[in-house]
Amino acid sequence: MLTVNKLVPRGRGLAPVLLKRAATVSLDWDVRQKSRFDLTDSQGRRIGVFLPRGTAVRGGDVLLVVEDGSMVVVEAAPQPVLEVRACAEHGSPFDLLRAAYHLGNRHVQLELQPDRLLLEPDHVLAEMLGNMHLIVTEASSAFEPEAGAYAAEGHGHAHAHPHPHEAPAPQRKPIGIAVTAAPAPHVHGPGCKH
């Protein structure tokens, strides 16, 4: 069996012509969220994947085969999901924000879209969301839940472009008012009472 122990996120830096020639594999989220699994690629090769613990594989990522340096492009396989939308008649887009908050409190993995939320099927959560006057439907879709704020690519794309929130805010000094230096930021450590 061939092995993989390296992943190139979204194939970054690899020539498109190489990616077009590479083998592919279609995996659902249940498999892609594991760091150890077996797969059979589009060329029929059996491959054992051994990535660092905590590594999740995303659609578009490229796995590098140790033995020969060949590549396997990962596709996010369609799978059953619940699609949650705001009710246009009785609700507002704010209802989706409220739902994301409640689901986050339950540590539910979510894919966030501008007009909907996607989550893995769960009849208890579907009932809760329905009681919040949201429209919940069963669907089949590739599932790419948020990686989290502390992940290397927390909001799902590379940083080849600047964001407005990354620019430092201009310092404004009101006329006639003394300005003092900001207090040192709070650092969590051994003496922290949180």
C-alpha cells in the first residue's frame, strides 16, 4: 500500500497542468476530518493517509504520495446535509445569525453561506431550528464546515489579498482633549482569574 504524509492546502504553488494530470479521490466530511484513513484513488491505487493529528482535508487539497511523489487531488463528495434558511415571510436574515449562535454553543460543525447554513443531519437540531421559524430541508451537497478562528485558514481562503480589517486604524486625537496611552493588553497566564 502506498502512503501519504503531506498535504498541500488547495494545491497552493502547484502548476495547474500537474493538478489536471493528478489522480483524484472523492471523500465525504466524515473521512476528511480524520488524520488517518485509507482511500482508493481514481487510478485504483490503495493509499494509506497518515497526516499530523488534527489535520482536516478540504476539497481542493492535494495529497503527496511518499513512494513516487505523485499527487492525489481531493474532491469534497456530496453527502446528506441539512440546509437552513431564513423564512422570507415570517423572519429575517438575522434568524440565521441567531441559529449559528445556538448551533455553535452546541459545538455543531457548520458550513456558513451568505444565505444559508449547512450541517450534518440531526433530527433534534432540525426540530430546534424549525421551532426558531427557520426553513430546514434535507439536501445532498459537499460539506466544508468552518475551520475555526484559530485554524491556519480560519475563514476558508488564502491571504493573497488585503482585508479592510487588517489595516491599522488611523489614530484620531480630538481637539482640546488630553489623550493618554492605551493600557497594556490583557494577557492570560498563571495569575489570570478567568
